[in-house]
Amino acid sequence: MEKRKLGNNGLEVSAMGLGCMGLSFGYGPAADTQDAIKLIRTAFESGITFFDTAEAYGPFTNEELLGEALAPFRDQVVIATKFGFAGGDSKAGLDSRPVHIREVAEAALTRLKTDRIDLFYQHRVDPNVPIEDVAGTVRELIQEGKVKHFGLSEAGVQTIRKAHDVQPVAALQSEYSLWWREPEKEILPTLEELGIGFVPFSPLGKGFLTGAINENTTFDSTDFRNVVPRFTPEARKANQALVDLLGKIAEQKNATPAQIALAWLLAQKPWIVPIPGTTKLHRLEENLAATDVKLTDDDMVEIEDAAFNITIEGDRYPANLQKRVDR
């Protein structure tokens, strides 16, 4: 698989990464540990060198899973993890105090069975802690050799600029896909200006853009999509038009809707590295094959023109989670 660079400080990763959250958290019951390890190792054997986790995924169990799965080839991969929630619990509120960032780093190093964190993201911007203090703390961890690169997640333009002034930001991780294109307004131009990479999470619209979900799909009671406005049956029915568009392009390319959605992201900028997640080996193979799908300029114009006429229904977060998105 081709490599891409995130930021200007030499962080090189596979053109597509693996988002590991869903193996432990968020999308229903956790995967069987041995099945999850097999999937992670298969991803590596298939060319993926970029793996994304967080203390909040579980909490803690996802980092432990990656630590075990990646131990045999630790020096050949890039591991990204995150800090920023009180006690590592995404429901417990934010905590990016410098002392807490250090505690999270030490605990993550142990769980990941490693001596350094390749990319350490602030999971969500903490309005109670100046971003300069956050960036300064990560800068110290970098100087100590415990962290290699600094990242932000769901941060707004002003926060990105302030953080970058203190410690260069290698990557921003935020949602971006054909059905959530807000980053195109201000975020992407700012990242390009500053030389910061972009790591889109939910590049397949939390599964919707695969075409495997429709208005009649039911989710496990622990699946967070149950509270996402964009996933009400009515919204799913309305948003089917986007999946139909992807299906039309996919037929022309002998590909799948998911592969077109990922190929579209990869074609946007050479410093964009999506991190689709899955618990299924056949979906992993499908996603990997998206790196071989090449969209021409005409294809991109066709997608753009058709998407322009599709209105996406439903907010991407419920109100309580939207408050955590920085502006």
C-alpha cells in the first residue's frame, strides 16, 4: 500500500489506517478478543501500518487489545491514542489538565506494551484548560521521548492555530465523508496552510455509506447510533439517495459503494488518511481494495454534481455530544 505523510515532521503511515474503536466500544458488544487480534494482524499483513485507539474505547480495553495484537511488529507500525476524558470515560466529562495528560500517557504506554506513543491526540477540546497548556504538556512528553507526534480531534480553526504555535500539530482527526463535509469550509484550508495532516474518522458514515443499512435496520441496544439523529428511520430513508449515488458510480467502476466513498476521500488531498473501522475480515478486505480504485477528474465532477443536489437529513450528533465539538 502507498504511504502518506501526516504533518511536516516526517510521520509516514499507510494511505489508509484502521480505526479500532468498534472492536471494543460504540457499535454493540465487543468483538471476541482472538477474532479482534486476528483482524488487526491481518490488517498489518495487508499493508496497514496506522492503527487508531483511545483510552476511552472500553474504557481501556481497546488499548490493551492493540498492545497485544501489535506487539510482534511494534516497530513497524504507527499507533495513535488519545487523552482528554475524566477517568478515561467518555461519559464522565472532559479533563485535559496537564497532570492528567501525563497520567494518561503513562497508563497508555503500559496498556499498549510500548515505550512511546507515535501520535497522541487530544480527544476533545477542553474549554477549561487553555490549549497552549495542553500543547505545552505534549511538547514536554515529546522532549522526554514518550510521545512522537501531537494531534487534535474535532478541534476548530482557532484552537488548531493556537496549539500549532506551541507544538506543531501532525494531524487533526475529525469526521469527514461524503455525508459530512463541513471540514471543507475552514478546516481543510487551514490544515493545508499549516502543513497538518487530516485523519477522517467515520469515513463510511458510521456504516451507512456501505449500503448495508436501510430504514428497517435495527441496532443493538448498546449501539450509539440509536441516539444519533441522522440514524432515525426517517433520516435513513431520506439519506438513501446518497448511497444510491455511490452505488451508481460503483457499478461503473466494478467496485462497492464503500470503496467509492473511501476512494473519494483519498482523492481529496495527498495528506488525508481515512481510518475506517470494522469487525469483519471481509469488510477489511473490501476497504483495503479501495486504495486501488482510481477516480478520474470526470468521476469526481460527476459525484460532486450529484451530491450537490442531495440534502442530508439529521444532525450527526445528539445535542449533548455536539457541545464537545470545538469551533
